[in-house]
Amino acid sequence: MGADHPHLEPEACRKRGFQKGQSGNPKGRPPVIREVKELARDKTELAVETLVQIMTNEKMNGSARVQAAVAILDRGWGRPKQSIDMKVDHEATGLAAAIRAMTEAKQQAVADQRPVIEIESVVEVVATASGKD
């Protein structure tokens, strides 16, 4: 790549840098990557056949057979959906505590005669959303 495109060498990029708001890759991916993708896609059938041979060969390592089977299933049916464990606080106690802390900080700032950052709009939005006025 260096002889054909010296301006793409990492050192040349570091020296020249990019101006703010300007893309470092305005022309998109280089055609070489597209060509590699096309070549790989042309070999898809052979790759699947190889995976099948590995998967069905009882002399192969069990781990290799499982990996081949998973690769075939992923390509044929897509990867399985991932589940996520999530705790949902329908009472918004965390938000209520944050608002309470902000309100206390505001009251303390007023008592100490320090500048106050206005938080009423946040309190209004939360009160309106929770049905409290």
C-alpha cells in the first residue's frame, strides 16, 4: 500500500491530521475491502461444505465440531437473540432520590448564599410525568 498510496501511511496521516469537521475517510471504504468481501462470498459454498465435513467427522476434536455446527447454524438461521437481565424501577425511586438530593443541595446553597442552578423545570417534568402536581 505504501508505494501506491504514500498519503495513506499511518505516519503521513499523523503528520497532516484532519481538520475539525472533516472526515478522515471521505471516499468510504477502499475498493480492496469490497474485493475481499466479494472473493469471500464466492467461497461461501465451499466454506459451508468444509464446516459440514468438520462437524460430521467423528475423528475431529469435539470443540472443532461444535464450532463448525454453531457457525453453520448462525449463518443459516442467524444468531440466537440475547437475553438481558434488567431491573426496572417502576416507582422511580432512584429518580426521586436524585431530585430530593438536588432540592436539598439547592436549599443548602440558598442558605449558604451561593449561586443556585435552577432545577425547577426538572422537578416539574418529573411531577407531571408521575401525575403529581
